[in-house]
Amino acid sequence: MTDVTTQVRDAVPPLTETPVRDTHAGPVPEKSTGTGGLGPRRRRLSPGKLFPYGRLVGPLLLIGAWAAGTALGLLDTRILSAPWTVVRTAADLISDGRLQENLLVSLQRAGLGLGLGVVVGTALAIAAGLSRVGEATIDGAMQVKRAIPSLALLPLLILWLGIGEGMKVITIALGVMVQVYINTYASLTSIDKRYVELAESLGLSRAQFIRKVVVPGALPGFFVGLRLAVTASWLGLIVVEQVNATAGIGYMMFQAQQYAQTDIILVGLLVYGIFGFASDALVRAVERRVLSWRRTLAG
């Protein structure tokens, strides 16, 4: 009898090796893998970063297609110079100092116009967004200005200001001002009413209300406007530098047009593109740092 009991006990596995599943408790969750046993992996809302500098992929592909088309004879080098010709021309312009000299002039014009436009546009947006009187007197005029391209005012600005540096800076500033104003004003007027009511219930002063509610609510729109303003400053610069200018990247391109020097024209376009891309990336970096508290799809 003892031998039979021992055989049965050895044949039946211990209960600890085969846990009994409760049929009323629902399905047993599977163990997550790759997360250190801390639960199922959370779905990512952002598209993720394939490369550290993923936004360079598009421009690099475009340059690669340009080089391939030239090498295969699909592109006429008399109309569109080869990439290696453009690089060689840029090196020659750098060696004789022409590129640096013109670039400094262009950066000064774009910087002055951008700074003036941002300051004026932000001030007008604050005045219109925080005051009924300001909204009535400013917003209508700015909407009219929005419908009129800044470059369409160029003949009138030449009559008023002449053809000197002042006209060029003001033309750039007008395009920048509209972009900053529209986006900042939209953010100010779309702040959630619950935050305003909360500030009133807490008894915040006017200064505290602006610092704790208005500024954080307006910053996202301000940075959107700033990114568009940077682009607007470069677009305006291209045009004004071809109006009685004696220096600048646009002037250098206009002079090359007279002699059909497409390689110099392409050097100027690449300079505009590089600095436009770099300035936009700089604004995006500042935006991510300043708005680190905000959870968005891109962040």
C-alpha cells in the first residue's frame, strides 16, 4: 500500500508548477517584453526620430537627384550648373572674400528687419488682445495690411523713404510684423476661459494675470509666428536687395543674371536656403526649451 501511494504521489506534479486559472477572472495578461517587466509598452504619439538630423534627408535627396541628373546628362549644365561646379564657384567666392562681404550685408538687413518686425508685431498683438479699445483700433487695420502683400507696397515705400537701407529694412519689417501679430493675437484671444475665471477666483493682480496666464497661453502662437517671420524676412530680403543695392547676396545674384552665370545664382540660392533652414531650426530649438512644459505630438 505504501508503494502504491508513493508511485501516485510521484506521478502527480506539484500544484505550484501548474497554477489553477480562474475562469471568472478574465484573460491572464501576458508578460511584456523589452520593458523590464514594468507592464505593457506605451504607444508613442510622436512619429519618432529616424536620424539625429532627420530633416536634412529631404534636402540631401534633392541634391542627390540634382547630381544624378547632371551626371546622366538629363540636365543641361548651360541652364543648370552641376553641383560640383557650384561648390567650386562657392570656394572661389570665399577665397576672394566676395561671398563673406555680401553675406554680412544681407544678414544685417535681415536681422534689423526681423527684430523691428517682431517687436512691433508683438506690441500690437498685446495691445489688441488685452484691450477692447486696442482690438477696435488695431485689429481691423492689421487685417487690411494682411491682405496687402508687403512687396506690393514697395513702390510707395520707395517714394516715401527713397532707395536706401531704410526702405529695405522697413519692407522686411512689414512682412515680419504681420506674421507675428496674426499668430500672437490669435493665441491671446483663444486662451481658455476657465483659466481666466480661475485667475479671477484666486484674486490675481493684473501683472500676475499677464505673467501666469497670458504669457504661457500666447507663447505657442508667438513661436509659430516667429518661424513664419524668419521665412518672411528672407523672402523680403531677396526682393529688396535687387532694388538699387550695391552689396548683398541678392545683388550678387542680380549681377550674375546679367552675364548668365547660373553657378553664382545657385550659390546665392543655396546660401538663402542654408540660412533659412538654420534660422528655423534655431527657433524650433528655442521653442522646445521654452515650451518644455507642453506635451504635444512633436515633443
